[in-house]
Amino acid sequence: MAYDFDLFTIGAGSGGVASSRRAASYGARVAICEQGRVGGTCVLRGCIPKKLLVYAAHFTDEWQDAAGYGWHVAPPVHSWPELIAAKNKETTRLEGVYHKMLADAGAQLIEGHAKLIDAHTIEVNGKRLTSANILLAIGGHPVTPKIPGIEHVISSNEALDLPKLPRNIVIVGGGYIAVEFAGIFAGLGASVQMVIRGEELLNGFDDDVRIHLGREMRARGIAIHNRTEITAIKKQGANFSLATKAGGSLSADCVMYATGRLPNTTGMGLAEIGVALQPETGAIKVDDWSHTSVPNIYAIGDATDMLNLTPTAIAEGRALAETLFNNNPICARLEIVPTAVFSNPTIGTVGLTEAEARAQYAAIDVYRTVFRPLKNTLSGRAEKTLMKLVVDRASDKVLGAHMVGPDAPEIIGGLAIALTCGATKAQFDRTIGIHPTASEEFVTLRTKVPDLKAKAAE
Ligand code: NDP
């Protein structure tokens, strides 16, 4: 049967656009359907606008540090509305770039809500179209727990477009989004309280990273209420009162929930045509090749709820286009994926945490340093940088590299190449560092952290 298209992508975010462009470059007839603005979470509601706000917040550190270097700076004044307007201008520009990239690639943009009728038929705006292959790149959305008063809270979507900077904000959640927005709001002058149900921030990250970040965020004036759960939220005039499970209460003029995201898999007819979903999350089940349970339907990115990161969605999308349209079967390798958290201070991490390495290897060595960056000497800033390497004792292979401190994402991005190549600690040691930088510490780590657990077991 002749189909209208070779590939019909649903969702024009980073993954969908990357896959569609790559497929079209090989001559495939490609349509890409989007019900909102082109650009997706990363460009419009996530990575990019968030990082622009992070830059804005970090200027506060620069003003403060400048005094130690002889600058006399009048107390600076920040305009939140000007920042938001500038950010919106940039995301709109990027949206235009995405439109142009799709047009230049020859992919046809179809605006509207797509619904699957069968394995090859899609309905958009009442019109039915057919395609040999369908790619679901439909992203995710923030989720909040069902508690009384939850209608009063904002998510990261609204946080990026608030009409004014909150004076005091409570942020519930301790994941990527929560710590990043805590840094943004605190840096711009708001009083910030975080509420987490566990002991430390950033569940799943290396414990040293979690403890170090929490300590430095507290030192920056952010209150972190751990082992705390919010049971109800009440509006009281211009403020909100939050009741805790332990019987306490918190007050704020803005309440943000960053309690995770779930895939956008409802209302599209997916289950009806046999696309298998995870029962708890609604995530689309896929294999390593992005196949769903329906042979010609594929899914990538946040819709699969595996690694919800832009570069992995792009890698999966491109691998699929190579496989389907360039006779070049590529399975997006996702074993070693570096990640960054744009908290203040920032985090970069790649490979295994110490706990993961201990669980998977017979014996490991840990190298760790905590130091005051050179810049902080004259500025007088007390903040310290943490760096850590986790090494397999038997093979000498570096299993994980973790950093909290200025430029951590940039430094770890480079180290990710070394770990992907399987670098050993001896190869790290043979590498000449650049002086004076923070990154040189990663190639001059000599002293192992005493292995107390192994000692105790002797
Ligand atoms: P995360 O899954 O990272 O964190 C969710 C947080 O909310 C956790 O601290 C979790 O606690 C807490 N939580 C979940 N449910 C509840 C609840 N009912 N009550 C109280 N707390 C709760 O989600 P985010 O929303 O921060 O981010 C979503 C995803 O987006 C991330 O996983 C990441 O992949 C991606 N992202 C990546 C960024 C980057 O690369 N820099 C930036 C932003 C987002 P607990 O740990 O106890 O479960």
C-alpha cells in the first residue's frame, strides 16, 4: 500500500525534530505534527529558558565577588520582567530557527492534535493521513500529588513566566527542577524554602554530591526542610499556608511543585491500537531500538520515561532515522550518559555513583577532593568545590566522575569522552592538567579515600 508519508513524527521537540530532519535528509517523505509551539520542552519550557534564568541568577555571585578584586559596584538592581521578556524573545527566536530547520530539511509541519486510528493512520484536525512509520516523540508534563489546595501551586512551566519575582517561595521536591529553580529564585533575591520527603536532595546522585550540594545551598541561605511532607495548602490573602504531616506549617507568597514529570500518552488512542504502556506511569514501552509493541511505531525521549534528557532524545531520534532510512542500523547507546544540574553551585556527573559501583564491582577505590577554588581566595567566598572519582580496583577503569562547583557541567562533559573510551585511572594520572584550573584536580588525585567498610569487614 502506498502511504502519504514514510515517517510521521508526532511531537516537534528536540527528539522529534532531530529524527525528522535526519530522515528527510535521506530522502524520506516526512511529516511532523505539533499541537503547540515548535521546540518542545527543552526550547520552550525547560533547558534553554531555565539556563538563561540560571545565568541571570549567577550574576549576583559576580557582583559579590567583584569587591575582593577591587571593584566598587553600586548595589545592582534586577528587573524580573525585563529578564522574562528577554528570555521570551530568545525562545521565540529559537522557535523560528526550528521552523526554518524543518522547512529546509523538507519535512512538512502539520499543526494540530494527532490521534492514532490504526498502526498506519493518524487523524489530525479531522483529516486522516497515512504513514509507513510513526514516531511518538510526545514528551511529558509536570505532575503534582493530589492534596487539598494543589490548585494554588505552580510548576516549572509557570515559574518561567511569573509576572513578578516571588518574595518568598516554597519549592516542593528535591530533584533536578527543584534545585535549579531554588538557585534561580535565591540568586535573584527571593527567600527560598525547599521541602523534601527524603534526607538529602537529588535522590539517585552520588551521596557525596547530594550532601555537598545541600550544605552549600544552605550556606547560601536556602532552607531545606527534609523528611517533610505537605498535606494541604491554603490561600490566605496574598500568601499561602502549607500544612506539614508533622503538624507544622510554612508560609509563602508562591508555592512551586517540582515533583516529577509523566509522559503525554493520554488522549491519542495509543492503548486502543495496541501500543503497550507502563501501567504506573503511562510511559511507552520500547526496546533498545525504540520499537514499541506495534512493529512500525517507535517512541523516543521523555515519552518513554527512561533518561529524560534532551541529548538522549536526540540520539535516539537520529539513530532511528539512520536505521530506517540510511541502511545504517544504530542503537542509541545509553550506558554512559553525563548529566548536569544547573543548581548553584552547579553539578556535573558521569558514570556510576559510589553506591552503584559498590553494588556492581567486587572492589572499588574512591578518590575525593574538596577545595576552595582560586577565585574564592580574593573574593572571600567560602564555597568549596567537590570532585570525586570512582575506580574499579581490578581493571583500574574509571567508573564514575562527579563534581559540584563552578564549571562542573563543562568539565564533566569533557570527562564523559574519557569514560566512554573506558579510560583507566592510570590514564587520568598520565594526563597533563591545565594550570591553574579546577579541572586539573581530576588528573592529580592521588589519595584514596580510606575504605572503612572493607577495613571493618577484615
Ligand atoms: P525528579 O524526578 O528529578 O525529582 C522529583 C522530586 O520530587 C524528587 O525529589 C521526589 O522525591 C519528589 N517527589 C515526587 N513525588 C512527590 C510527592 N508526592 N511529594 C513530595 N515530593 C515528591 O523530577 P523533576 O520534576 O525535578 O524533573 C523531571 C525530569 O526532568 C528529571 O528526572 C530530569 O530527567 C529532567 N530534567 C533534567 C534537567 C537537566 O538535565 N539539567 C533539568 C530539569 C529536568 P524522592 O526523591 O523522594 O522520590
